[in-house]
Amino acid sequence: MLILGIESSCDETGVALVQCEGPGMPRLRAHALHSQIDMHQAYGGVVPELASRDHIRRLLPLTDTVLREAGCTLQALHLVAYTRGPGLAGALLVGAGLACALAAALELPVLGIHHLEGHLLSPFLSADPPVFPFIALLVSGGHTQLMRVDGVGRYALLGETLDDAAGEAFDKSAKLLGLPYPGGPALARLAQRGDPLAFKLPRPLLHSGDLDFSFAGLKTAVLTQARKLGDAPSDQARADLAASTQAAIVEVLVKKSLAALGASGLNRLVVAGGVGANTALRAQLNAECAHRGVRVHYPELSLCTDNGAMIAMAAALRLQAGVAQGARDYAFDVRPRWPLVEGGGGLS
Ligand code: KG4
Ligand code: ZN
């Protein structure tokens, strides 16, 4: 069974082909990605209308590319999967529209996928896939969540951010340091030259006794420190503040992940979402987890941020687990706001 996956929820256009046969692990056949970073950089952030228009321009050429790479034609497809939400409404509609039009023309079923489930299951695309059950730390630009994952579609929310997401904390702090969009990777690069102990920054909710997060206060603290540095801070001072900010975010993410592992008794952690690409986070998690005999799984670095492969993979795993089936009504109702866990159970 060959699945075409389409991702267009924000500022990356992703298309991929995943092959799924029987109970074996689905396999990535090809994937192609176009990042809109250059286009949005002039505005300091994602401009939703420009994002939608660019998805329109990119999706069909990217679909041609993956078919060519895999050496097959549209007629070889068995199902078209697309990101149904959450994300930018217009951007989601472009992917959903293309998926449903293609599927209708080819008389194929379609399956709408939750973007966060795509991230959550993306480590299954790696050479060393996890096994259930595990604790998942989902850290993206819009979400910071700890979950217990017992199987495909069996997710229990353990804690989440009460305000800003970890990625947002990176992005907003980067902006305060005068770094270009997207701020997370830029701040991480600057932090390499800085001293993480140079500035004393808060670790919000570190000792709250629960698994929730809060990053809004940290951003305010970074703002205060950035103001103290004045209009023309030295390169070293900026690098020190970047390193101190990263250290604060990473410490909270690591400690809360360890607390979730401890409380659940599980010894497997999956880290997914764009912030999962952060090398300081990976280094600390690896060190702490090795110490405790916990296995940590990450997606391939290139599949940490948004991509079509994770959408095709999530569709393959949902079909394989029997928790979803393709539809043929081609009613592409996108869900810009869509919790992964609704009413305390699995995915709706
Ligand atoms: O998962 P993702 O691509 O998109 C969402 O679904 O939100 O995550 C994007 C987020 C952004 O906030 C970006 O700054 C952050 O991930 N990010 C990083 C790094 N790479 C991406 N944050 C810190 N360090 C990185 N290396
Ligand atoms: Zn994402």
C-alpha cells in the first residue's frame, strides 16, 4: 500500500510517499520539502496569506518530485493523507484541497491527520524506532506537552504549557536578542559561544509538583536582561544571554520529562517537534537518561521540523493499527484548533 502524505499547516510545504505492507514497519520511499523561511524572513514571522499562496505554488511540483524519486506514478497510490489541523486555516485548506481533489480524481480514500500525531510518530521513521509504551515530549512552535503513549491513537496528556510553547520561548527570546526569524535555531547557534551561567533566569514551574510548563515569565525576564544590556550590547553579552535562555528552557524540559518518566515507571522517552532538533536539549536528555537506564528516541534531524513524511507515516500507522480508515466523501473540513487528546481519551 502506497500512501501520499501532504503537510501544509504552517510555513513548510511537505510531500512524501510511505509504503506500508502487512504488520511490518511502514517505510519512507521519498520525501520533498520546501521551506518558506526566506519568504517570511523580511516580515520577522509567518504571514498567513503568503504562506497559503506559496503552498499552492509548491504542492504539485513537490508531488511530481516524490513520484519521480520513488519511480512511480499517481496510479500507484492507494491513499492520500493530509494535515487536517491544527495550523493556519488557509494553509491547511490548500493541502486538504489538493489531497481531496487528487483522491477524488483517482477514486482513492483520503485521511486527515493531526499534525501533532505526525510529530509524535515521526521517530518511527528512524532507523531505531521506539516501541510502545513510552513517554513523549512534544516540543514545537505552538505546543509543549508531555504524554503517555500506549499505542497508536492511545495518548494520555500528562502536562502541557499554560502559556507560551517552548518553541515560542526560543523564538520570542531570539527576537529580543535581535536575531532573525526563525529564532530557535538562530538562538541555539548564538548560544554555542555563550556562557549558560552568565545570567540568572527563572525556571518557571520547575518545582510545581505537576507536569505543566510556563514560559511567558522567562520571556519577560529575558526582556529585562536585554534592556539592561542597552542599545549596543557586545557580541559576548548577547551570546551569554542566548546561552542562559537556552539553558533555562532546556533545564525545565529535561527535569519535567524525567519527572514524567519517574511517575509512570516507563523507561522510554520519545522527543518530537521542532525544538527536538536543539542539540543542547538532546545532549542533556541523553546524559540524564543514560544515567537512569532510559532509552531516548528522536526523529531524524531533518524530520524534526514539519514535513510530509510524518503525515504519511501517521496515516500508515493509524491504518495498520485499525484506529482509522480512509474516507471517500472528500469533505475537507480542516481544524485550525484541534487538541490531540480530547475528553481525556485518544484522538477523536
Ligand atoms: O514542529 P515545528 O517545525 O513547527 C510547529 O509545529 O510549530 O517547530 C518549529 C519550532 C520553532 O519555534 C523553532 O524556532 C523551533 O521549533 N526550533 C528550534 C530549533 N529548530 C527549530 N528551537 C531550538 N533549537 C533548534 N535547533
Ligand atoms: Zn509542527
